[in-house]
Amino acid sequence: MRYVGGFILVWIALSTSAGARDIYVDNVGGDDRFTGAAPATRGARIGPCRTIAHALELATKNDRIVLAATGVPYRESITLQAGRHSGFPNRPFEILGGGATLHGAAPVPRGVWEHVGREIYRFSPPRKSFQLLFLDGKPAVRVPVGSGELNLPDLQPRQWCLFQRDVYFRPESGQIPDNYDLEYCELQVGITLYEVRNVVIQDLIVQGFQLDGINAHDGVFDAWLHRITCRGNARSGLSVGGASRVSVSECLLGGNGESQLRTEGYSHTRISSSQLLDNTAPAIHSEGGRVLFPEGTR
């Protein structure tokens, strides 16, 4: 029985990794008609996908999605869900970002700004509950507004605020908002995890989303976020809810709108060797769940 048991363990280990493959994504040189089987085009539809979403459509258990860091942000919102996007303890399902950026903001359309006086302009975004304004690719300087505030605050040039669920911006004297490179958070969540197990996401920047950079919604177990930067998301950098179990290592959460880390339900979030900044919002907003801080976290 000892030999049989050993054979079964070896067979299980081999079978769980035998079908694993790398699926390559390049948002500049790729094409969603390609197989994703190679990092560069080789003809006959062999080459990288153009979008992460299409790579996830092709993926099955314990595959690995490999992104090319092209210098051009991946402007998409992706979901890892039960079944095909899980892995095994010895071979997790992986997304390897290579330093790429997942970006959820879109340019404010020209001509939508309404002049409301005192060199102040107003824009009404499609989604209003949480919002950020980007100027030249970075979050613009925001003037906070209290929940019960009835008057628009004083804005200095190049500053903005969210007042009564609209975006207000003050350009420099003699300018109008259309003269600036302004973006708002268009897509809701960068990466949604739902009922997946044994998942690794690493070396990725996630920014510009209207709710969360990454949201482990529920039923997420043995998920590991490594060297992830979540910044400039309108609600939180990372949200962990339900009964999810997420480990965070060597990550940076900062510059997000309402909190850097948001927890709820019966979740467990383990954070090590990471930074949770309180530069724009509280480091942690808890509506339940546990957060564990081993040594090396600040």
C-alpha cells in the first residue's frame, strides 16, 4: 500500500500540471484572433492575444497568463471566476503582469464641461457614487467635501472636487477644461475574483477604476497578490469580502479615494512586507473581516 499511495501522489502531481500552458498577451502587437501560444507573432494565427479578457476566455485550470509590458496601459476590466480560473496548490492559476498597467480611466469627452461661474466647470459622470479625476495621467489634486456640505468649496487652478455627485474642476486663468488631458474613472473594477482557488497575480499596476483596483468578492481561497500596486482607484485599492482568504506581499496600496484596503464579511487578509499609505484616505476601512499583519508591514 505504501508504494501504491506514493504512485497515486506522483500521478496526481503530474496530472494537475501536465495540461498547464502559458497564454501570452500583448496589447500593441497582439491579436485576439491568435492562439496566445507565443509572445511574438509566428504566422498561422500563432502569437499573443491583444486583450487579457480574451486570454481568460482561452484559459483553463492552472494556466498562466503572461502580459507584455508595452508601455501602453491595458484598458480593460477582467474577472476570474469559478471553474476555469482556479489552480492547484502545486501549480496555481497565474497572471504575470511584468510591470504592465491595468487602467480603468477614460478621457472626459470634449464639450461636456458646463461653466458654472468663478472659473469653475462641472462634469456629470455616468457613474457617480465614487469618482476620481486624472490630470496628465495622474490623480489631480482633490479638495475634500464633507458629506453634509451645502456649498461648493474654493478651488485653486488645476484642483477638483466631487460635490453633490458631480465633478467640479478649475482650470488656469484663460483656459477651459478641454485644453487639458483629463480622465475620469470609467470602468468599475480592475480585477474581480469570484469563487476561485489557488490564484497568483503579480507584478502589475492597477489604477483608475471607479470602485476597486482588485475585488476578491467572495469564496476566494489561497489567492496571493505579489508586487502589486493599486493606486488612484475611486473607492479602494483592494477590497476583500465574503469568506475570502487573500495574502498580500510586497504590495503598495496608496492614493485611492475612500480607503487603501477595504474588508467585509468573514474575510481574512494577510499582509506582509507591504505599504498601506494613508495619504489620500484611511489605510484600512473595515466592515468586518480580519486583517493580519506579520512583521515587515507598515
